[in-house]
Amino acid sequence: MVRHTTFRYCLDPTVEQQAVLARHAGAARFAFNQSLRAVTTALSCRRTDPNVVVPWSGFDLINAFNAWKKTADAGRVFVVDADGVAEIRVTGLTWRTEVCQQVFEEAAVDCGRALAAWSASRTGARRGRKVGFPRFKKKNGGPPSFRLRNKQRISGRSAIRVGDTRLRSVTLPSIGAVRVHDDTRRLRRLLSKGRGKILFATVGFRGGRWWVSLNVEATELHPAHHHPTRAEQDRGGWVGIDRGLSAFAVAATADGREVARIKDPPKALAAGMRRQRRLAKAVSRKEKGSHNSKAAVARLGRHHRKVRDIRWHFLHEVSNALVKTHDRIALEDLHVTGMLANHRLARAISDAAWAEFARMLRYKQAWRHGDIAVVDRWFPSSKTCSTCGTVSTGLTLSDRVFVCPRGHRLDRDHNAAINLAAWAENQHHGHDHDRREGFARARDPQAGGPVINARRQDGPGPHPRVGETSLEDAGTDAHPTPGT
């Protein structure tokens, strides 16, 4: 069984390397737009000719783009010989050799995934908010980024390496070694011992800096870091976690014992709102497209990055502390999107990042072989008395102390946490029942479940990884021979 994790580093490229990174990001945007243009053109032609084939999957879009980039539509020049005779010479996409070809393939795959998401949302196969039809990417419409796969070269060296020329460096295909600000010791140690493998690298420009995110397929944590296995008859040990605004999280057991209370979250967005407004006003006062406008946008982006980093640091600290000390956690399935409709609390709810906190708890519990119980969204955890079970319908959001009609009084968040733990204990009847009721052992969300053999080129068939082009999407149906 493997786990998937990501190492994110801040790059320190030279002036020449910055131009190369920007060129790759522009090539990714160009390939995405061209793939989408091929789809829209085919859909328009299909209205008059039903026999027109529309490229839809990532595999089809890669083949369509590879065929288009060598045609006259991609590039042609007029050549005049010594006799003065002019002719048209097809050059195709002349600059295609200046960037790594994987950028084109991964951009086409992204377009195919966007089309698949739109189709699934339209037919009802995809849950959640409706997904619109993909749009063309603008040059200044979003943060530039591109993705590169870690191919194994003939020499046996990986295309993406860490600490190759110097300890704080990342080597990318067609780009070379790029210095990084952060220490890479943890990742280098993981790779040197054969306990991890880089799948792909995503490079993006945010907050005035270039960043690289390395997706790593690593082995399990050491057994010493795993939670002890419980007997299937053991229904105890559950800890309910109630998320709130006055207290970020309150954890309690079913017997009423409060095990953790996290107060005073940083509230990075609210703390930096005054500066954010000033920076936003400075952007609005600048002439759009000018150098001063770009500098003002960069300052605003750095402020947003700082707010995000403060929030994520706090979420990682809290989630690590809870996961390391509790092997069974019960969380309420909050409808965060619906809560954001309350305009008085939308900013505070967004600043608390409840959904991101729950996501961290899930995958960290999966790494430590813990259990996660997702309590039903309509379970009245705050309105139910943890002592007698009476439901109080008159409880409002401003009531911070729960008062039972029978006279019991308890802190509102503490009472809700107790009810969540009790719900998990009452519904838990062994692992087979858990899988039917939505309990099941926590999964690695990127691995898609317990993975025994996640290496794509091991075994008789392909094993595509999440976020990486499979052998089929790469434009070839040739499978590697066993043992290679």
C-alpha cells in the first residue's frame, strides 16, 4: 500500500530560466486553447455533417494537436528563390521544439478532463455544483502554470530530480536545474532510500514567485506511526470534532470528556483585510496593462499568498495534533457552500476553511490507518442534549450555551462534539457494515483507495495515476514488457 503526498518549493530561477518557465506556461495555455478550439470547430461542423468525429478524450486531443502542429494552419512561410518564384513552405509550429513536448500533452489531457467533467455534470453522473463548458484561457486571466511527467530515461535516471547539481535545486526536463529557497532534505532522504518516487511536477507563478509542486508516490509510514488495530467488536474510542467560529474546533468523547479545544484561530483574512483593501484600491487606481498596474497586482498577490500560508500552517498544526492522538474521528458533513449564502458569516466561514480542515484530517488518518466517520448532514448535533437525548428546537446561532428543557446546561460546541462521538459509536458495527454506512477506513483521496501495486509499468496492464497522463493518453497503446 502506498500514499501520495506533495512537496512544494519556492523556486529561485535566473533571468534566463524565468523566461523559459514563462514560455512553457504560455505553451500550456496555447495547447489547451487549441485543443478546445478543435472541439468547438468539430461540434460546429457536426451540425451539418453528422459523420464528423469530435475529439473528446485526452488521447484524441493529443493526437489531434500533434497532427495539427505540423500542418499549414499551424505555420507557413513564403519562400522566394533566386529566379523570383515564390512558394509556400509549411513549417508548422516553429517554436514547438523550444519547450518540452509533455507540456502540450498534459494541456490536452486537462482539456479532456474539463470536457469529461462537463459531460458528467450535464448527465447527472457528477455530484455537486453544475460544471460549465470549458472556456478559453486568457494570458492574464489566471496564474500561469504547466505540468511535466517524470519519465524514466534510458540511462536509468529520472527526468525530474532533486538535489542533483546542488542540494537546494530541482532538475526539470528541457529546463535544467533550478535553485529553490527551501530545504529539500526530507524529499532527498525519501528518494535516496527508495521509499518514494516523483510522479510529476507542476510549476506555477503565484504571488510574484515561481513555485514547483512535486507529487510523490511514497511507501507507507513506519508501522510505529500507525494507530493500533482495534477489534471489530470494539465500538469505542470515537472522538467527535465540532467545528465553529468562536472556537475553531472542540473534540470530545462520547462519555462527555473534552479532549481538545482549539481557540483563537489566526483569522488571517480578517487580520489582513485593512491592508487588502488598501492594496486593492491601489490596483484599481492604476492604468490597466501598465507597469505600475502589474507591480500593484503583484503586491496584492503576495498579500493573498501570505494569508493563505498563515491559514494552511494553522490547519496543518491542528490536524496533525488531532490525527496523532486519536485513531477514530467523527466529523459532521457540513454543507459549507450553503453556509456561504449567509452574507454576515460568509467571510468568517471562508477564513476558517472548514472543508480544507476536513480534507486534511481524512488523508492524514489514511496514512496512519485511522478511521473517519462522516456524520449525516441532517443529524441535529447542536440541538440534541448529550445527557438525555432531548432535541431543543428553539436553539439559535447566538446561543452559545445549550440549555436542555429538562434542565441540563452545557457548552454548545462541547455538547455537539459529544453527540458526534456518540453517533459514531452507535452506528459502528464492524468494518463490513462501515463500508455500507459510509464509515470505512479513511482512504488516500489521490490513490483512490488502498493500492497494492500503484506503479503503472508494473504488471501486465497499465495503471494510470491520478494527475498524470496514462500510456493510452500519451498517444501509444504499446505496453511495456514484463520485467522492464
